[in-house]
Amino acid sequence: MAGMRIPANLLAGLLAALLGAPAALTPLTCAAAPFAVRLGTEKIALDTIPGFSDTTDLASPRLQDLAADLTSLANRVLLFALTEADLRRFQNGERMDKKRRYLLVATPKELERERVRPEGFNTLVSSSIQEIGKLEQVPDLIKFLEERPIGLTQFLGELRNEPTTVTLLQATRLAPLPGERLFDRSTPQYLLFTTSYVLVRGKALIVSVYTLYFDQADMDWVKVATQRWVDELKRLNR
């Protein structure tokens, strides 16, 4: 968020947990299918988008820590997914794909047992928008991020604003990825992500889509993936 730095443990987790450290995970099973989580008296249906696998049931403290680092301590993580290819690499102790992408769904802990009414949802969204600061017009995202401190998140726009769905677009510069050998140059890293606040069945979901940013194709992907995933989650919870 603008004016706030991504926590140091998040940056460390992105570099250490996802760059090929060996992991003890259970084998991948069949293709993902919708599953339910209980929030108070309500059951909420969740699913990933095609090509991703949820990791919340896997015995990996490293992945659990990374998921927790991506959201506020005031939130409960309901789903954290990697691409199926990246999850296989992680299981095998291999270096992750440089175009890694991941998904997260969380809910505010203080609201998970309460029925959230429209006015309460509006308050949650409004307070979140106030925290992210000033909207910037950014014609060249990489050039813009290179001029900003590592970990300082920038608000890039509002992609969706409906009574039960608000989507925000943000980006930040991560610490450069060290070269594999001492004399190799480090690789710049830029993180692009959306945060959607979605009200379904009286529950507030915080739905996030992340991708490393290299070019316009990543911008196009995160926008399309966010819209399709949010619409699918809403459909599953009609």
C-alpha cells in the first residue's frame, strides 16, 4: 500500500521460500475442485482458477508462512495457491519459475463469525482504500518502480467498483534476485497484484492475485484472471 512497506519477512519469504529451498510436501493429487470453508454458521465455497493448486492443506510451514506474510495478521487465510508447475518445482526442491504467480483468499478475523451487512462491507472497503494512498498515473511501470524504494507499494487504479465487489490494482519493487554465481548480475523484480473485496453470503472475502511483472502481458493476465476468478467465486456462492 502507498506509504507502507511490504514487511521484510515477506520479501525474505519471496526470495527464500519460493526460490527452490527443498520442501517436504505430500504428493499432488487429482485436479482441484471446489471446497467449502466454514465462517461462523455459513459455509463458503472456494476454488482456484485453472492451472493453480491450493496449498493450505499441505504440510509446508514455509508456504504457510509465505501466505501469512501476504496479508494482515488481522486476516485469516482461507486459500493460498501456486501454479501447478511451480508447486511441483517446490516439491522437488527446484528453482521456481521466474514468472511465478500465486493466489490468496482471506477474511478479516473479527468478521468471520459475523454476518456482514452492506454498510459494514462499505466501511471495510473505505478504510482499506484510505490506507493505500494517492493514485498515480504511471505510463512506464518499471521505470516508475525503479525510482521508488523497495517494498513501497503503489496504487495504480480501481478496476471494479460495485456494491458487493471492489478491485484495486497495485505494484511494488522487490529486492533484486541474486545471480546464481558471484559474478552474475542480480535480476530486478517487480510484483503486480490485485486486491478484491467481495461480499458473498454475508461474508467479506479478500481475494488477491499476484504475478511478477515483466511486460504488458503480465498486466493483461492479472486483470483477466482477477475478473474471472472473482466472478467464479461469486457464482459458487449464490
